[in-house]
Amino acid sequence: MTNFGTALLGAAMIVIGSIKTWLHMGSIPLLSLPTCNGETLNIALSDASVFERAHCWGCYMLAAGLIVASLAAYDRFAKRRSVAS
């Protein structure tokens, strides 16, 4: 993959991860878990901290996107330095 493609992939991962985290944080503060008996167990998340509520795959996607984009930027500047010297 080219350097531009890697940077574009990182930017897309950042946007997708940010949107998922934002939607997850704004969701209903009630976790509904189905049990083996066919009943539903409702857990209120209103007392949960921000870090507990933000725990979803969006956080990991955002972090991975930041890493991919920063590595693409580092690679681009490293190539510029090697050409200049």
C-alpha cells in the first residue's frame, strides 16, 4: 500500500472510531442482557464512569487509526529526510 493509501486508511479508521465512540457514549444508559431462562437482565449504567461507558470497539479503532496515521506520517518525513541528505 502506498504512503497516501496508508494515511487515508488511518484517517478513515479515526473517523469511524470517533463516530462509534460518540454514538456509544450517547446511547441509552441501560444494558439489557438476555439470560439462559429467556428473561432479560437490565443493568443501569448511570453510575458508571466515563471510561466504563466508553468501552467499545470504537476506542480501539480510534487508537489503531492514530497509530496507522502517525506511522504513515513518520514514513513520509523519513523518506524526505533521506532524499535531502
